[in-house]
Amino acid sequence: MDKIVSITRNNDFRRAYARGKSYVSPVVVVYVLKNRVKVCRVGITTSKKIGNAVARNRSRRVIREAFRQLSGSVRPGFDLIFVARGRTPFVKSTQVLRHMEKQLKAAGLLAGGKDGG
């Protein structure tokens, strides 16, 4: 996967929250929803509960970097929404990567996971 396609429209986020399946960890929450496009689209959300702008931006950077390392092995055709949690700004991207890998395997989107849908 060359470039990560971003989800920017509010109704795409809302559809994923309403209809998607969520996978929770202490560091990040992932909402997974099948889309009609043949690419994997990604959205990242950080609320004000995370902290100030510096903490929120760090959370987004850490999540983006962790997903960038996994993006080559993720099955296309899904919308993924990553929601930062309270601990996200304080952990390294390798720790987020481990949690993200477990969640995407549980969703069946990575090699080594069960069939997803």
C-alpha cells in the first residue's frame, strides 16, 4: 500500500461508529466497517479528553506511524477508525503497534487472523 487514504467526511465517521464493529484496548479503539471502495480508508479521532493540542497531535502521530507499519498487510475494502484513549499520548508507537496488530487480527483484517466481515 503506497499511501494511506484518509476518511475526512463526518458522516463516514458516524457510519463507522454506528454500524462498525469495535475492538477495544487500553491504548486505542478500532472501529471496522466494510466499504464499497477497494481501498483501506483510515480515520483517526482524538477527543479533548486526551489532553491539550500537543498531546492530541502526539496521539495522532503515534497511531498513524503504528498503522503505517501494518498497512502493507491489511486487507483492502474496509474503513478503519482509530480512537485515541487516555494512555495513547504516553506510549510509544511500538506499543500501539502491538495493540493494533491484536485488534486487526481479531477483526480478520491481517494475515494470521480469522476470516473477517
